[in-house]
Amino acid sequence: MPKSFFIGEFEQLVLLNLLQLGDEAYALPLRNRLDDVTGRKVARGALYRTLERLEQKNLLEWELEDNVSSRGGHPRRKYGVTADGVAALKAAREALLELWSGLEEVLE
């Protein structure tokens, strides 16, 4: 992944939450967790646009699960973070840690 590649705050939140959700990485649990963790309401459209953008960047993938009894048999997408997604998160973390470094006194 190129060093200049950068993902935004919301993209980072989505990818990190997908990793945290593991086997429950579906849109509704993701949206609920984002609401809980950030303390702000996540619009459905914003979430789906972000998921599509992350897929286009090859940072996440999804598979369709059929015959979900809790959904009346309707399929749903299960999301997963790709190796490129993990690399993008690592790069973002390193950049942020570098920027935070030495500012403890100012920010406390």
C-alpha cells in the first residue's frame, strides 16, 4: 500500500468496529456499535456510502449470507476487513501516534 494512502476518521471507525464485531460484522450491529462508541447518531445512508467506498478501495469485502431466519429468510451482507484494510489502519495509527507524540502536556 502506498505511504500516501490515507483513510478518514469515519472510515477508520467503520473498519475498527468491523474488526471488533468479528462474526457479527453486519450493517445493523455495526451501526449500533458506532452509535454507542461515538455517542453520535450514524445515518444509514452515510454508513452504506462509506461501506461502498471502502469496498472500492479494497479495504473491506463482504459475502452474502442466505436464509437468515431472523430476517424472514432474506439474505444479509457479512463484512470483513481485507489485508489492505488492516494495513491502512496501521498506517493511520502510526501517523496519528507520531502527531500526538510530545503533546501530552498540552493536551492533558
